[in-house]
Amino acid sequence: MSQSSQHPFAAELLAELAHFTGDCERYQHGLNRSLIYTPGVQHLAEKAGAYWLIDAIASHVGSTAFRREARETRGSEICTSGG
């Protein structure tokens, strides 16, 4: 049995998310203003009720552990910009 027949909502959501590429629009988290995310992430949160995931990420962005990991990981200048 294929994944799409087992989880039609997931297959539909994946197809929708494939259309979110190269958009210049951005969203900013309400409490952690240093967390900026794309329309695709916003769409996922709306469709799947995953605002909790954005909040969980926002709670870690800017923390000491996050900054330490970002410094040690390639591309850290992208992760820590704005703070």
C-alpha cells in the first residue's frame, strides 16, 4: 500500500508544500522576534495545526545552547542573524 493511500492528508500537504519555493515573504514569531519563517512553514502550521512546532523552535532560538551549536555548525551566520 502506498504512503498516499495510507495518509491522504499527508500526501495532500506534501503536494501543497512543494509549491512554496523562492518566496520573498517572511513571517516573524510573535514572542521571539528573532525567529523568521517562510510562507511554507506558516502553511504547514495552519493546515496541520503545528503552531506548537514553531513555538518549540522559537523557545530554543537565541538560547545559550542554540548559539553554541550555531557557532560550531556550518552556516551559523544564517541561524544567529538578528541577535
